[in-house]
Amino acid sequence: MPVDPISLEVFKNMFESVAEEMGVALQRTAYSPNIKERRDFSCAIFDPQGNMVAQAAHQPVHLGAMPASVEAALQEFPNALNAGDIVILNDPYLGGTHLPDITMVAPVYANHNGTKTLAGFVANRGHHADVGGMTPGSLPLSTELYQEGTIIPPIKLARRGRMNNEIIQLICRNSRTPDERKGDLAAQTAAIRVGELRMREVTERYGMSDTLEHMAALLDYTERVTRRAISKIPDGRYEVLDYMDDDGLTQELVPIAVAITVTGDEMSIDFTGTSPQRPGCINAPVSVTTSACLYVIRCLLDENAPANQGCLRPLHINAPRGSLVNPEPQRGVAAGNVETSQRITDVLFAALAQALPNVIPAASQGTMNNMIIGGHDPVRNKPFVYYETIAGGMGARPDKDGISGIHTHMTNTMNTPVEAMEFAFPIRLKRYAIRRGSGGDGKYKGGDGVIRDVEFLAPARVTLMSERRKLPPPGYHGGHHGETGENVMLKGGYEEIRLAGKELVDVEAGDVISVRTPGAGGWGAPEDEQSS
Amino acid sequence: MPNNPASDNTVQRRVVGIDVGGTFTDIAVLEDGKLTVHKLPSTPDDPSRGILQGVKETGVTSAEFVHGSTVATNALLEGKGARTALVTTMGFEDVLEIGRQARAELYNLEMDRAPALAPWELRFGLPERVDHTGTIIEDLTPEAIQTLIGMLEESGAEAVAVSFLFSFLNTAHEEMVRDALQKMKNPPYISISSRVLPEFREYERASTVVVNAYVGKVMSRYLGELEGPLGKGLRIMQSSGGSITARLASEEPVRTILSGPAGGVVGAFYSAMQAGYPDIITLDMGGTSTDVSLCPGQIKETTASNIGGYPIGVPMIDIHTVGAGGGSIARVDTGGALVVGPESAGADPGPACYGNGDQLTVTDANLFLGRLLPDRFLGGRITLDRERVEGLMDSLAAQINAQAQQAALGINRVVNSKMERAIRSISLERGYDPRLFTLVPFGGAGPMHACELAQELGIPRVLVPARPGILSALGVAIADIVKDYSRTVMLRGADLDRGRLDEEFHGMEGQAKEEMTGEGLSVDKMLTRRFLDVRYVGQSFELTIDYPSRNTKSDLNKIIGDSFYKAHLRRFGYADKKEPVEIVNLRLKLDVPMDKPQTVPQIIGPADPSGALIGEAEVVFQEGSIISPLYQREQLTCGNRVSGPALVIQMDCTTVLPPGWGGPVDPFGNLLLEPE
């Protein structure tokens, strides 16, 4: 079947459904609440060159980072990836993002004129609640990568269909919650096998040539859609400077600068002027930076367009080596993926808002409010690690208010039900509410943040990794900024102690940690509200 | 799902099934095992008008009426429910709004979240707390309730939902609030979560009880109006595929949200079972969307539905909906791909061929391809405008550099690929191979696409029921009376003993029987069935298994484990027999079997279908344009064999047989199509 506008849509549906089916297999068979309940994972399909052709609508932060994993696998094993092999990795400097994100990549071989031919790759990534390192949850306030947990360079977990279980043993032994790891890794393997099977079925049904041609055509298609979207942006240079609160070690603001230059249907994104890499763990590997760029561009496209690497072709990204957005190996990166990615997104949208004032919303909460709790459960008599991210305000839009208490931009993980948490952990929720009035005023109001008060029923060690505790999410075009977030400990339930945005704290039974997430920016001056 | 053949001792009765759709109201009369049907236009402004008119036209005066109602659905989706308040544990008033904190669309900056049905100013928190063991750790005081009543009186709330944390383990506080509110001067419609959905996960539970309160008044009023003329025996179809008395439906209308689609699946499953095909995939293709459902020898239920952005936790038939139907609009996007839907031309302006709209739809493509005949649509009630479609098709074709015919075939292929994706997701993703199933299409457009879709999926057989257009009304008429009960218990290890479980079930059965007797239903005809929702300790997905019967001797823990591992293996492809399990919920199903039409199988006659031949027409298939015979469905008799290319026409439905597909009319009037 030659490529035509009809077959393009048919193949798009098919590749996306394969990626989705992998996701369902992963979620259903996974063991940890983080993957099952919060859906912190992604699955994608690649062509034989390693270009991402389709990603299921999972976590945006994995968008640009998945191709880096396939690329790393290809580089590590040039011409040596065989049918049935699975490469596993989490090295942020070799295809990973941060250590808890473990990725598996597998080649798909199918029959073509009697010989086994490479039809592409399937890959998935899951966020594991603990991979060792200095604090439970493996998102520590570190100063180098080695403190953050077990580093897995691209290695073969399976060779020609035979699993090397010793690798699993090694990973599990380095985790505080080995049983969970074992279950989740098994689920990732199962999802890879489902992906391989389905991709082989596609090639059997349509033939190898047609399959490969349509992969290429889908990349071209997304490129065309992207160029069309960029060409609607007025030509020009749009510069923005914003800051991260700090790197968790010192109190200095950390600048992130971007200059977007639009010329016709091409866009260059230049991060020159961004802070040099930091001693603290907020460095964002370049794959994370790329993810943020891809996400922002994808938001400008029709909802129907596939999220694939065709998006990247009209983009020229310059992330200076040694900077916060492209650090040198072995720098700490735990928060790069979860916090810095949000600020990169903020500056990209802020720059585009100059060009497209009536399209781009004001700043959203700009953080994921990571809370990681680890300890020993005296009632259930076992160690536990619990990780969550907390929603906040969504920026006001040019034609309507933002939304309150929702995850924005680079994450979309779900919360854990209060009752599920209390059944499982020595924790009691005291309050889970919208932080009224925290969204910025404006012609359209920014969404409010939330308040989550967690009481501990047993001693625990808590890591907080959050942003926008110093500088608030800005409003646009006269809209007011949202409230900054606050982290507070209520010692014994009463005595208020202010905590920093990034903090490691040991709590006793009866202590409460209250995370109050940022409200979002408003859009337009409030006095225009009447006339609207 | 029940599928009990009518027992000998059931009295012959007259049952009337009523299904109200957007376009038609269908009435199925079941008497002495015989089925007659009646169809008339719906009256969307007041559905009861069409119903009463239709019943009058059938000439039936006294009967048991069963109704598939969209009143609750429409009130929910159109935001026309009551002014609803929500009472929660203090500090958790906003759980309803935050939901699961995720957004429905990743890349849509303009996305909206469905507004909370109980708005902020109508959400009230009370000081009280129950912990995860069911122990009250903060008492609810009468003073707090009095304050609440004051606020409710001021707020003008017409309905009140109550959902406290862990109320499924200790119902005391919710009941205190209910009892106090009932004594108000003008008591609102009250709904408490420990009654509607006593299960864990506070957001889903609160959402369910709020939806219940929100649609409660509208539903009670509507059913009140119908009960007058139709009599007290009126029953309502529930989303789970069983019917329930109108009074109970007024109390728990949330159970009727997918009433109509449920009727279709029940009717399709019944037709296929009768014909000897218990493993089916249903395909209900309507104007704006298509519903698909997988029935592996039984109708499957889910307790994790989401309707219009609102989670609903009561059992519903597991139906997957995709935004592709006859009215889905075709266009070329900015990247040059031909896309179809999810935008729909709806009923107004409708497909271009209806004469008002300017956008091409799937229906228009079918008309262009000769698969719909312009002068035979809906029995000739509407004449379709082919010329209008030709002009539009030419301009669409020009945009993709193709002939008009290719463009029309393309629209068909694209919409089929969307439906294919939906079927893959309900089968392959859940561990079922579609190649082992029979596709049962119904609704106006299903039989037009079924054979091509089956071909793409490797489904070996398509069963087109005798009256695909009225299958929902049939399903509604034959539905058993079913009432579902559930309770979260969260038991594992040593806590898990038969004495404890039997005691819990016994309590639930007592409540259930009392309720059913109160409805005038005789308890001795009732079947009770017990189920357990089981999961690996600490996991968040439960699987439902049968509760082991009393006379098994082995260790209860082991039997439960074994059935769970088996179910897990089927669903997820693996099972770790060493991992401990826990029981999350107990489920009880009460079932009063109803008559089914005792259709006498027809005797197989000659294969020659020429008696039903009414002409021929040019129809376009992938293979090209072919002069194809037209058959009148009603005139085909048992044993007649039709072969594609051909169209089989009936008033409200056309079946398309592509070249290479064909088959006989079976003894029950179904058309059984297979690749020849």
C-alpha cells in the first residue's frame, strides 16, 4: 500500500494503539503504586534508525528523553542488537533522565523476504520508587550522581530471549523496596514483549516495506504539522529570563535564560545565559531539556498530531555544554527531571507569549512538589517508601480562568487516594484542599494551588523537592502573579516550623508536614474583567 | 450477568420494553414468547410524550413496562440536575474538585475540567473522623449537624450528598446526618455514600454519590409522571444490564446512567446466545459515537466508569465508547492527513446528505459509495441529497489529490481504523483474542461497517440480528431484575475466615431481601450470588472472583488464592502464586429471572434468496464499483443465503456485504456472515 493521506491516518492509529497496549500491559502488571496508581511511566515505538514514531499519551517529561535511550542502546551495541534482546538503562548521561526512571529498549525483528529484518524498536520507562542512594525514594539533595542510587549504563538484560536475572538481583539488592522493584521490572519486561509481538503483527499484516514507509511518512507528517504551526508564529526573537529558587545546597537564585528565534517555519531555541551547572541536584540532562522543548511545541499542534520526533526537525536547540540544561557527567540530576523541566517549560512559554499573546496561558505552578517519605512501619513491620507529586494551579488562559489543583506541563501523575494511603502506610491525611485565593488575579484568574497536610503515625524521613517557594509564577499581560508555595512542619501537630523548598527532614509520630502548592498567574489586568 | 433460560414455572406475561434514543423511541412487546416491535420518532423535549404515544399505538393497555431511560444521563451531561450540596469530613471538601489531580488531555492548553456538580459554596466539611480500621477517632456532634442544617437551609440546596472518609467501615456518622436532614422542614433529596457505594477510594465514591443526588430529583419526577399512565409495575434498566423497580431507580438513579447502551448489549448477547455464539463483541454504531463491548460467554461489568468526566463506581456493563459514528466529520488536517471525528455533525445540522450541513460525514461517504440508498433511508421518511454530497466529496478529494471515490473509501477506512482500535483495546489489551469472537453489529450504522471491520481484525464471523435497530428495546424487555450490593472489608491473612465473610454476606443479604420484598418481589424466585474483589496485598487493581461455595473442604485462603491467580493469569499474563492476596470488597448480586421470548426456531428452507430480491444498485467497494443485488431483510427466510457484493435493506438499517462475504439466515432470523 503506497503512503496516502488515508493510510497515514490508519497507521497512526495502529502505532499509537501498540504503544497504548504496551502501557496497559505495564500498568496492569506493575507492582508499585507509583506505576499502577500514579501512572508514572511511558511507552513508545521507534523506527530502525531510532526515531520515535509514536508515544502513548503518558508523561510529557519522557517525550524527548525516550529517543535518547534508544540512541544510547544503539551506540553501546552497534549492529549487535539481536531479536529477543532487551537493553536496560537509567544512566542520565547515557540515555536516562534521573536514576529512578529505568528504561528498557528492545529491537523488533520481523520476517522480510525470508530474512529477519530490523523493523524498529519498542521502549518503555517506569519511575521506580527507590533505586538506593542516600535517602529513601532516590531523589536526594545530592551533590553528585553517585549519591542518587544505582547507576545502570546501557546493558543487556536479555540476550536472544534469555533473561539475565542476575541484573535484576543486583538492582533489587540496591533498593530499599526490592520486592516492588522485582515486580515492576517484570512488568516492564512483559510490556516490551507485548510491544514486540504487536509490531511483528503489524509488519506481517502490511509487509515490511509498507510499515517502514509509513513510519517515515508519519515523521514527515508531524514535521509538516509542526512547520505549519511555527509559520503561524510571527518571525522575531523572543527572550526571557526566569529563575529557579535555588539548588538545595545554597540559597542563590539559579537563572534560566532562553531566546527563541522564529524564522519562517523554523525555530531556534538558545539557552545561552542560563546558569552554569550547579553543585546541587537540579541539573537537567539534555534529554530532559529536549523533552521540555518538544512538549511546548506539541502544545501548539492539533491534538490529533502524533507525538514523535518529526516535531524536532524544524527546531534547533542550543543547550550549552556545562550549563544547568546540559550538565557534564556525574553532576547530580535528581531534581532536573521533576523541577528544572518545569522551569524550562515556563521560560519557553513565556518567550512564546510575546509572539502569541492570545494563545499562551500565564505561568502555571512551575513545580511538581515532590514529597518522598521513607521509614519503618511498626504496625505492618516492614520498611516503606512512598513518593508523590502534588498538583497546583494552572495558568489563566487568554479566554478563560486557569484550573485549580491540577498537574500541569511536564507531569500528569495521579494522586494516591487518601483511603488507599492510610490503608497502606503509617500516615494520616489531615487536610487535602484547594488553597483558595492563591491563584493570581486578572481578567482571567490563575488556578489555585492545593494544601496537603500529612500526619505521621511513626518516625519517618521526608525529602521535599519543590520550587516557586521564593519567586511566584508570573501573570501575563497585566495579570497578577500567583502565590508562592510554602512547606511547613507542624511539630507535634502545632508548633509551626518553616521548611525550605528543598529539604530533608526527620519527623516523629504526631508531626505534620503541610505542603501548600503555588497558585498560578493571572491573564490580563483585573480591571478588564468587568468589560469582558 | 444472568442468562437464565425461562424456567417452566414462570407465568406467561406481557412485557413491554421501551428504549428512547435521540431519533427514535422503540417499543418491543413480548407476549406468550412472541416479540412484536414498534418504532416512532422520539420527543426529546419530553421523552414521556413519545413513550405514551407509542404505547397507545401498540394497543397494549396492561403490561409490565421496562424502560431504558436517558433522563439521568441527559440531566448529567447537560448540567440540568438539582442544586446539589456535598457534606464531607472537614478538610476534604475539595476532593470532589481536585479529583485524581491529572488532566484529561496532555497537550491541550485550552482544556476544561468538568465542573464539580456540587460547587465550592455548597460543599460543607464537618468535624468527624473514622480511621482505616473503622474506629471513630473524632466524634460527630449533634451541634455540628445543627450548624450544617442552618447552612443548608440558607444555601437553597435541593439535594444533599454525604460522603465521609472510611464511611464504608463505619456508617454511623453518615446515618446521623441523614436522619437529621430528613427531619428538616423541607427535606432535600438525600443520598449517603455508605448506602450508594460503600467502597474505598474517596474521590470515586464521592463523585458517585454526588451524581446520584444531582440527578435524583429529575429522575423521581420523570418516573412519577410515567408511573401514572404505565402503572406501578414500571421498571427501569440499569447500566449493569439488569432492571429495577422505578422506586429504587428514583433512590439510586446513578445506577441507570448507561441504561440505553446496556439494553443493546443485553439484546445482542441474548440474540447471539440463542444462535449458539456465546463469545461476542458488540458494535453499536450511532450518530456521534460507537459503543463496543466484549462478552466472553457472559456480559462483563466494570466498577470504574467515567461518564462525561465524572467517575461512577456502581457496576455498569463494560462498554468502551469511541468518538466515531455516522455523523463524524471528515476533514484534511494541516499535515495533509484525512481525519474523521471526533467532531460530529450531530442531529443538527446532521450529515450533509440530510440537506442542512456543509460538512462531510461518514454517512455521506456511505451514501456516495452507494451503500446507503437515498430513497430508502428510514423507510423513505427522509430523502437523502446525493448531489450535495458529490460536490463536497469532490472538494475533499481535491485536497488530498485523489478521486472522489477514493476519498469516500478513505473516510470509511479511517473511521473503521478508529473502531478497530477500540475493539483492540477491549480485547487484546485484556487478554482476549478477537479472532475467537463473533462480531454483533447493531444500531443504525453498525451493520454497514461490520464485515470490513471484522476482516481487518481477523474476526471470522458477523452476526447481524434480525432487527438490529431495536435491539436495545428487546434487551430492556428481557432484562432480569437485578440488584447489586457491595462493601469494602479489606481482609487478609488470619483475618480472612469463612465465619467472618459469611456473617458479612448474611448481613448484606438480609438488607437486600428486605429491600426487594419491600418492592413486592417474591423472595423465593430470587437467586443470590456472592463475589469477592481480590488483589495482591497493597496493589490497586482488584479482580472479581466467585465466592467459594460452602461445601468445599479445602482451606478458604487457598481456594481464593487459586481462583485469583487463575484470573490474574488470564487478565495480565502472569501470576505469582507466592504473593499473598487480600479481599477488598464483597459483592452480592440479587437476581429475579425474567421470561425470554421462546422463539420457535424456523425450519431451514431453500438457499435461494431471490424471493427477497428487490433490485440492484451500483455499490463501491475497495475492489471497485460493482452492480450489487438488493435484498429486503424482512423477506429473507431461514436458510436463504446471501453473498456479497450485496446490500440487505430494512427500514432503519442497511447491512453491507462486501465481495467475499456471505452466509445464511439462521433459524432465529439472524444473518450469519463469514468470509466465503
